[in-house]
Amino acid sequence: MRKGAGKDLLTTIIVIAAIAALTGIDQLIKVWAIANLQGQPPRPFLQIGSFDWMHLRYLENRGAAFSMLSGNRGFLIVFPIIMISVCLYALHRLGKQHRWLYAALPLIAAGGLGNLIDRIFRGGAVVDYFDFQLFNFAVFNFADVCVTVGVALMLIGILFFEKELPEAKKLPKAERVPYARLAAAEATAEVLPEAALLPDAGVLPEAEAAPLRETVPDTEPAEEAEPAAETAPAASALPQLPAGQERQDADA
């Protein structure tokens, strides 16, 4: 098994379990609403003193949000399937680099799956029961809450968690994705104070002024030695003086 495969499997199991749990909660509430709210007048749900925040009222919605696209059952079945598939694929491909997707996409997938079950097994009608009282608003259900919270988390993640620092945008793309913040921090690392205080090493004047001497390869033949000085003529070559003259010269 490759390194990290066990962790990936555990993450996949947690994501599937979360989607299944949220979808199960949605379906249990709808079963309760059908049994206790259908055919009954609205009842207060969130009430603080005399102020009503929300009522519980049974309503079957055959469209999308705010009853849009009513009667288009085929589209309202195909579109959630595509949306759920995109969410799961995005988690598989991008979840490691963008951890916040593990909080947003399972909520969207679970909400879409909860309403999809209604459209398939309840004749195309989605059971709604939350009736907001602060202002005029559409009746909704737990699955709609999951989708809304998931989309809100996606917007927060895109606006705040995916915003690159200006320094990171100047780096090559290979250094920006998926660790843009880390790359920016490394690029702006400060120089050690001790290194900044060291003076620049100067160049010695003699070394700067002295021209470089080019070495010439010793390829020329050595010059011939000058002829030796001429030796004095041999004594035998000098003229011979008479013996008496030599003596006179010596006495002189």
C-alpha cells in the first residue's frame, strides 16, 4: 500500500458517512413532517416571548428553490445528480490542497441528495416545513439549509482562504500552487541581522591597479650562447727578443 493510502481511505469514509448522516437526518425530519404536519395548521417553532421567528408548516414543492422550474421533473432530477457528482469529484481532486472543501462540499452533496430522494420516490414533490416569519420567505427544509450553508462556506473559502499574497503572485506558477503562502514566506525571508551589519570586503589598491601579466608559452628555441672571448695569443707567437736586450730592459 502506498504511503498515505490509509489516510485517504479514512477521509473518504468520513466524507461518505457525513453525507449519509445528513441525508438520513433530512429524511427522518420529512417522515415526521408528513406524519405530524400534513393537513394541520401551522404551529409555532421558534418563539421568544410574543415574537415568532419561525413556524412549522407542511408544504409540497414541485419546483426548485422558491418554487422555480415547477413541472420540470426531469431536469430537477438530472441536475442534482450532476451537482453531487461534481462535488465528489472536486473533493477527490482538490480536497488535499483545499481542506475547507471537506466542510462545504459534503453539505451541498447531502442537501442535493436529500431533495433528489423526494423527487424520485415522492412523485416529484419535495417536502418543506420551515416557514420563516421575520419576513416573507419561501418555505424550506433541512436539505435546503445544508445546501445554503455549504455554498456560504465555499464563498468564504474562495474569498479568504484562497486569496494569494501579492508576493506569491510574482512567483512562478510552479511555486504558487498549491502552497502559495509558503512560497511567499520563503521569498520574503529577512536577512540575518549579523550578516546585514558586516561591511563589504574592499579590494587592495595594488591588486586593483596591477595589470594582469599574460604568460607566453616558452616555445622559442633558446638563444645561442655568445662566443667566448678571444684568448690571448700564445706566447710562442710573440716575437723573440735577444737575451741581452731582455736583460737591459729588466735593468732599466
